[in-house]
Amino acid sequence: MTDVIAPNVTKDIALKANGLKKAFGGLIATDNLSLSVATGEIHAVIGPNGAGKTTLVNLLSGMLRPDAGSIQFNGRDVTRLPAPARVKAGLSRSYQITSIFRDFTVLENVMFSVQARQGHSFRFWKPVSRDASLIDPARELLGRVGLGDRVDIRAGELAYGEQRQLEIAISLATQPSFLLLDEPMAGMGPEESQRMIEFLRALKGAYTILLIEHDMDAVFALADRITVLVYGKVIATGAPDDIRNDPAVREAYLGGDDSDDCSEEGAA
């Protein structure tokens, strides 16, 4: 798989969360949560059910607003910036469940994202469906993610792993510098997971990535640093070997019999 061309980035802190708190009624989903993600790294967030991983992604992407705390992206306070504005600023996300347009072709799905990035209205989709300024970048992205030979089929006909690749192509079409990937390996078989690992490895260093993932093989294969959440709190952050050997982490998460089967909670 070919390497992805990186946007211009500087070695710096790309994203920093300080003291994030979010509660749903009496349930505290994130509890004074702080983390930082360095530019160009893959930073994984892991934790058992109820740890607050999806809530964290929703806070960082702008889908939720924190009750307290702040979020800085590339040195800018984006705590109250809505999700579309964060995408425009270069912060893009994928979801646990694929969010593609199943009845449109693979190419059209990415063209929609290119069109949105260019600021055109979807009302004019029909005339621009033959627009090279949309088709060419969409085809290029699909080639990069390994779907270059699938452009003309309906997105709903793709295998599940291919749908996840398409979703990442849609995210890349927004020209982000930072990707929030929420369990990209969810629902995949071993072969699909390995292909996704190889694809994400090709992105490594080209884009800053915050990876929420329950597949520990993928996490330890890809991550430069790992943050471990338990009940909405950070209990450890460090290099993969440090996290693997941390007694508190092993007791809370990695040492459990069902650690490899852990998936994210619903609201939290």
C-alpha cells in the first residue's frame, strides 16, 4: 500500500485536553481527564467498558461539550467550537459504526466529502458529478486506501473492512492534519484487521492520530504512546512497553480474561 502524502506539520503538541469533565445525570463519563497528543504520533486510548473512551472522542470532535475543562487544537482553544468548524480546522473523525452513504458509489461517497471541503452546496450535486476537481482527488484518495478498483460499486456492497477504509478516505478528503479513529477494527476478522493495521501504519507520521481501539494487537503494533482510562480517569500514559508492564494497568484492564474482547460503552 502506498504511503500517504502528509500535510505540512510541525513537531509540536497537536491536541491537548485539560481537566475534561462530562456527566450524564449521575454517571461521570470523564473525570478531570487530561491528555496531550504530539504532532505526527499515533496515540492510542484504551480501557474497559465504561471507561469513557467514546465520550472522550465526542468531546474532542465537538459532538459533545464538556461540563468543565478545555481543549486546545494546534494551540487554539476549540472547547466551544462546533464539530463542523473543527473539521474545517483540520480535526476529522471516524465512528464505531460506519457512516457511509450505502446507496451511492464508493467514488461518490468521497466526492461528497471533497465537495463539502470546497464549500459547494449539495443541491448542485448533479451538475458537478462530472467535475474533475471532485473526481480526481476522490480517485486519488481511494487509490491510497486500497479501494482504487472499487470506485464504481455501491458502498453498501463493500466488505465490512472495505467500508472502514472508505470511511477513512472520506475523513482524509476533508484534508485533516489530525484523525480521531474510533475503533476502526471493530467487527473485523483477522485478515481485515491486519490489512487495516498495515494501512494505518502507512499513515503513521503523516497524520497525527488518536486511536480508540479494543484490539490490543493493533494497539501495540501501531501506538507510539498509550493512555489508559478507567471510570473516566487516566491511570497511565506511556510507551507501549511501559503500559504493558504497568501493574496498575494489568490489574485494571490488560490482565483480565476478557481484555481482548473489550469494546466501548454506549453513552460513556
